[in-house]
Amino acid sequence: MDSMTKTIQLRRYELEPSEYDAFLEWWQSSLVALRARSGFAIEFAYADRERSEFVWAVSVPGDAEDFARVEAEYLASDARREVFDGLPQRIRVSHIALVEALPVAS
């Protein structure tokens, strides 16, 4: 495996408009650190208030199998359960997929 190889997961959420600000505050105060402790790097995050959408990407060093392993450990963790415990439904629709980076010509 190339030492620079990483697998990226793009996550796009259509949020409940009434939960938009609460979601962003929770994401920044709780989820960023949890994802980092769980082995993920956050590649970027963008919020679109007008459409109540939130788009972000996480990555894991390695291939899709490495990503799946780290994600399975994260999803099964007590730490994740604690961060999500008691939250209202804030995401109406989520679109989640592994993606590939493309070179951008300048």
C-alpha cells in the first residue's frame, strides 16, 4: 500500500431546519473530537444554511477495507453511543458513500 493512500467517505445531510443550529453546535463540540479519537481525519465540512444541508468528509489511511474496519469499531463504540444518546432526530436524509479524489487542473 502506498503510504499516501487514504479512503474518503463523503457525508451529505439534509437537516431538519429547526435543528440546523443545534446540529452544527453538537457536531463541532462533540463529533469532531470523537471522530479524531476513533481514527478518522475530517477532510472538510461545509454548511448551507439556505438549504439546511451539511456536507463533510472523513478519511482513514489505507483502503476501503481499512475504512470499513475503523468505521465498524467506531459504530460499535461506547463513546459513540454516549455522544448520540438522547439526541432528537436532526437529519431528514443522509447520503453517504466512499468517493475518490480527482486531480484538479489549474
